Amino acid sequence: MSDRQATPLPGELTAREFLRWCWRQLTSMRTALLLLLLLALGAIPGSIVPQDNIDSVAVSQWKDEHPKLTPVWEKLHLFSVYDSPWFSAIYLLLMVSLVGCILPRLAVYWRALRARPPKAPRNLSRLPESSSFTTDASVEEVVANARKVLRKRRFRVETDDESVSGERGYLREAGNLLFHLSLLIVLVGFAIGSLYGYKGGAIIVVDQENGGGFANDVRSYDEFKPGSLFDPAVMEPFSFTIDDFDVKWLLGGPRSGMAQKFVSSLTYTTEPGGEEKKYDLKVNHPLSIGGTDVFLIGHGYAPVIEIRDGNGDIAYTGPTPFLPTDGTFRSFGVVKAADAKPKQIGLSGELYPTFRMTDAGPTSEFGAPGDPLISMVVYTGDLGLDDGSPQSVYTLDTESATPVESEDGSQQFRVDLRPGEKAELPDGLGTVEFKSLQRWNKLQISRTPGKFIALTGVVLALIGLCGSLFIRPRRTWVRARSKDGMTVVEVGSLDRSSGGDPERGAAELASIVEALGGPAAGTDSAAAEEESS
């Protein structure tokens, strides 16, 4: 019974054979293309759904707007697609598949690159391009001349007693070899960048008087995503301040009131105490310091709000970034005064850079701060800040809080303030003052050590692809034999690339025949043979 169980049934694979079959399936080009398609499809949510490692502000805003979808999206890791287990699994399988597919092909292309031209076929006349003629020269002279002629035309030549074999276009195999090797280089470059690099983001308030500062330290980031092998010691010790921020607005057309161009004027140093330098930071024009790039990816407004509690003490003060919700920079934000006495105070509402009341309700007519106004409702009580659980700065936990009502109790109390205005809260809770309006910049700071390796791989892949597409491998054979005191010379050529130009091949064959002493192009070879005989 045990022997029967140990012997596999007909058609049944052993464990070793099954593993070998799985490996062959994984390393096939078809599987690699399928995984590449899955990777492209998996990247679509990363370009549609806001990502934590790119713009956590947009993620927080999306979660607030879609409370029912948020738990599902979080389980699917759609807010961090490129760090998710399923995306990493596809990427790793693709890398293994490509490596297993490419390495054997590298050996094949290497052998093809070093191969010698094959011997001449028995019947050269059956080739698509062939010709024959007779000559008074001896076989040895014809063979020597053919060798010289083919080498002059950059053929790799192999000679025997009566024939010469020539082949050129080996750079096509070199192109294939380079293309497949460059794919591995690109994968290595991406792997190095993912393992040793980092990406982070920071919102910096632009203070026209004091400047908005940033020092390249992990503690200065609002969000920070390091690689698995990241070493904080490699972070360049640069720092910078935002001296000014200039925005050009569209003044006409359907997109009137939206930002067209924005520039941050920076003063930076590459190391503490170093020389100060100036730089205008623009979209798609990052500041590069060593191996680190600083990108400007967004901007908005930060109202400077001061809250005094019922005792007259300052419970909150400072610029508060609001998140833009449309192209006119109508923005949403919250303020949390955790230290207010006797109860915590929370504000939630919107900022209108250029306020306008319409039939549909309040809106912002223009993105520039023409008539800024904040409109916020007020809550008091427990804002969920004392239990130690993490909470987004752009959400206000009102589950245990009490809405502050107006004096007549008909609606929730709302503060509508312009810069310099102050409002008193009911029931002696305190005051809220809109002191001024500042701007903020959203910066992405990243270090990708393998990007030049990946770029080199891409360039090499393009070079190899061009070589494999445009270099036409071609074989030519010349055979000479004695017959009735004359030497019969047969010449045949074969274009190994599909889609070759037949006329060009025929012209090249004719030139070779003529160089060997045969009839000139346009002369009937049979008539020439009769004349020579």
C-alpha cells in the first residue's frame, strides 16, 4: 500500500515537478506581461484616491467627505496603495518573473552575439536572393576575394575550402541583450530608492515679517515615509525660510479667479552656518540640495485666529491652515482650543477669500484675498482631545461636545468675521478674533538614491530597443566550384529581419556579385554566363 502511494499516477506531478512547473509559469513572458498589467491597474487607485505619503491633508479631507467609504478604503489600503501588501506582492512577483525570464534570455543573446556564421546551405538558389555566374579565376582566388569583399561590408566571416559564410547585424543581438539587462538595472534602481530613500511633506506658513522656516529633520515633517533601510544620518542638514509667495490669478475666461502660477521665494543654506542662497521654487522646478529634492505641490490660506476663554486668557492663537475645496480657494478648517476654561472650545467652518452672498448661499468669487471672511460654528465641552487617541487636525470630534446656540436659541451660534474683527461667545465662554490672513505652502521633500540608476537603465533600454528594431541582421554566402575548366560562383543572401526592404537587399546582392567579378547590376546573368563561355 505504501509503495502504491509513493509511486505517482500517470500524469500526476511529483512535488519537485510541480514546483518546477510553477517556476516555469511564473518566469514566462506571458506571466510577466500579465503582472505588468495588474501593476498598472493597481496603480490607478493611487492616482485617483489621495495618498497618505503624498498629501495627508487631502486624505483627511476625503475621509471627512466620505465617512461611509472610508472604512472600506482603509481595509483595501487605498490611501497607501504603493505601500499596501497586495501592491507589494504584485511588484515582487513581477520582479521575480522578470529576473527569471530575463536571465535565461541574457545567456541566449550572449551566445548569439558570439556565434560564428553558419555554413552555406546546399542549394543557394532556393534563397530569396541568389545569383550565379562563371569566371576564369580559380576557386582559391574567388574565396579569397569573397572574404575580402564581405569583410569590407562589415560581415563577420567564416571560410572553408570552397565557400565563404558572412553575417552582420550582431549589434541587433547586442541591442536585445542591452534592453533586457537594462530592465534589471531599472528594477535595481527602484529597489534602492524604495529601500534607502524617504518621502515627506510639510505645510509651512508664509510669514511676510518673520518668514516660514523649515529644517531638514524628521521632527519637522507633518508626514514622513522612510524606506525599510533608511538611515537618518544621510539626511542633508539644510534649512530654508519662505520669504515671499507670489500668485498670478486668471482674470478672465471660464477659469477666472483660479491660480495660474505661483512661486515661493526661498532663502536656504546647505548646512548650519553656511552661505545663504536664494531660489524661486515653482511647480515642476524643485530645489535640489545634494540628493534631496524639494517640490512645491500646493498652497492655501491660514487665518490667524485668537481665542480667549471665559477667564480672559489666551487659549489658542496662531495661523491655522484651511484646506481649499474648490478652484476659488473656498477653504474648510477647524480650530481646537484645548486649554480653554471652564470648557474646551472648538470652531468648524469655512474661509471665503473674496466673500460673496448668492441665492445658492455664501461663496468665494475669487481666489485672491479681496474680501476675506471666516464663517464658523462653535462647540464647547469634550472635544476628544484628552483620551490620548490620535485625531486629525482637520476634523473636530463633536460626539461628546455641545453646539453653542445663539442667544434666542433658534440656531447654532456662528461667528462671521473679517480680518481685525472680534466676536463674543454666548454664556461668557470667551471671544474669537480674526487677526489677519496668511498663506501656507505644501512642500514635498524626497530623497531617491536610486533614481539615476533607474534613469540610466531607461536610457540604455531605449538604446537597446532602437538597436533591436533598426539593425537588420543579414547573412550572405559565396560558394565556388570548378566545372569544365571554369569556376562557377554562387551567391545567396538571407535577410533575417521581418519587414526588410527587398529592393535594398537585391541591390546589395548585385553589388557583391559585381565586386566578385560577376555581371554588373541590370545585366542578365544567364546572358553574361553564355558570353563568358
